[in-house]
Amino acid sequence: MATACDDPHLGEGPSDDCDVLLDDSDSDSLFSDDSVLPDYEIEEDPREPAKTLYEVCARNNPASLCSMLERGVTKEEANETDINGRNGLMCAVAKGFVDIVTMLHTCPFIDINQQDNDGNTALMISAQAGFITILNYILNFYSGVDTEVRDPRGFTALIKAGLQGREECVSALLMHGADMNAIDMVQGRGLKDWVIRTGGFETLNRIRRLQAHPVAEHFCESFIPEWPELKPLVDKATAPKNDHPPEIGKRRFAVPELLERHSIKELEEGTVSHSNGSITSASPPPVSAASVSLTCCQDSNRRESLASGGMKSFVPRSMAHRNSVFPSGCIPRIEVTRSGEPTPKKEKKKKREKGYLEPPVWKYKEAKEEKKRAKKQEKQKDQEKKTKGSKRSSSQK
């Protein structure tokens, strides 16, 4: 069986220095300290309003931030940091406050490439956390973003996203121009090496697909979309038409005149209907006026009152106006007959047989039935007593 060592694309397996992954020291750790956000939180009273820009960002209060930016902030307020060296933007990115990030790009004093005590920028924090929306917003709306800023270990935002298996963030950084060949300064490994060592095979497949198609051709001017199914329809729509549109002072032809000018075949080809995304002919096989009159019933009283030579004689029956109250054509006769077969009788209930499932008999029902039986027996006894008494009285007389 082929192993990872035999695959030239995956590279060699873990080397002898794999014990570095298990080392607890900060200098040789695979992940940076900011892989897990610190437990530091500001002890603040939520009842008091936020006073500084950092507090507004940490509390995720867009309304207060909007009013503060409209009033104007100083450079010192914009660059205020906590004990971890993070400003308000970094704190909002780390917590995933999208509204705060989208509003801070209007502040001119925000340094997007500012690093905290661990050497992380706002781009690095969003990349390794997998916040693709915030990452794309930073890349597209914050000017002067440097994707090649390194932390003390030499990790860039791209390597950090690959270490955490954030394939969407890796794709966004690569398409933005991040250097895929960047190598860290501790172990001298690049993006693919770290992705393979951490088991991010989905991220590796995404990188390979991007390398196979490095240019988004559908955004180029030379890209021409192909519509093989719509080509004949476009040609038909752009073809010159014989009829002219309505115009002031120009006489229009009536329906009988149009029917005389065009054949039935041309009318069928020109009439289309759209259903379920497909275009089909809307007119069924044409029926002449003579055939319409012949197909109707011979009873003149039941035939529709349409004068011969009228307007409807020029219109096929399939295109004629239909009405449920006054239908066109002949009105059919409806005769109701009784079936000669006898009405089926209900089957009698079968007697209970042993060995078959039967519905349960409830105790309260059994008690009711016993009471009914007892009442019937009492009534029968009373009747018997009455009959015996009447017999005795008649015999004594």
C-alpha cells in the first residue's frame, strides 16, 4: 500500500524533529501564543457608558462608535492598547465584531499593520481564526495592508491560516497576492510543508486547484461567455422582422387581414410560449372555420349563436375565446344513468376466532355491559311477576 512517503506531491513523512510538536516551550512551539485568545478581560461596569474608542470596540457598540467617529478622535485614542498590545481594531477582529471592523476603516489614524505583543496584526488574527468576512473586508477596504508581515517566529498571515486549516482564508490571501513561497525563520518550512505536517489535506487540495487555474479568466476582458442553447434564439430575435411597430398616423392591419397576409405555418412559428424555462409552440394544430362548424353537433338549437362570416370565422377554434358560462362550439349533453349492478352489501362481522389478534376490551366497557344485562334481567323479572299476578287475579275471579 502506498504511504505518504511514496507520494511525490505530499512529500516526506514526519522527520526526527517531530518531537518539537510536543515541546511546551514558547520558542519552539508549533502554534503561536495567540492561537488561544488570552483570558484577559477588562473589568468594567456595563452600566457606565464607554468613554474611549477601545472600550467601544471591546463592547461591540456600533452606535457609540459612529458618534465618536463623527465627533472626531485623536491619534492617541485610535492607538490605545491593552496589556496584550492590541488596539480597538485587533480586539474587534479577535472577537468577530464585523460591524466594528467595517466602521473603523474610516478612521485615518488606525494602523492596519500594527502588531501586538505576540507580533500579530489584525490580518493575522482574522486569518488564523477563520473569519473570512473580516479578512476579505480588511484586504479590500483597508489601504496599505501588508500580507508579508511576520511574527517573531517568521510566520506570515498565510502560514498561520494554513496551520489552522482555514482553506477559505488561504484562498483569499493567495488571490490577494500573498507570497506562497514564504518560509518561516525557525524551521525553514513553507506553507505546503506546514499544511502537510498538520494534516490539512483539504487546504492542500484547494492550493493545488488554485495553482492549476491561477488566473480567474471569467474576470478578464478576453473572456466570452458561451450560450449554446440560446444561440438560435438570439439569432431568431435579432433577425429582421416584416411587420412594423405601431406608429402615429400609420394604419394597422386587422386580424383577418393579417391572417390573409401570413400563412398558418408562419403563425405557428411566430407564436411561442414560455413554460419552465423552455420555449415551445403555443398553438396546437390549426383548425379551419369550416372544420369548426362541421365538428359541432347538428342540432341548431344547441349550436352557438355565431353569425356566419363574422369575426370568429377567421380565428381558429384553438385561439377562440373560451368562457365557462357561454362556451364556444356546441354544448355537450350530459346524461346520468344508473348502474345496473346491485349495491354491494356490507360484510358481516366474523366471529371471534382463537389465534387471531383482537381489539382490547376495556374494563369500564365490561362494567357498563354487565349493568345493562343486570337491568334487562330485572325488567324481565318484573314483567314475569306482573304476568303471574294478573293470572292469579283472573283465576280467583
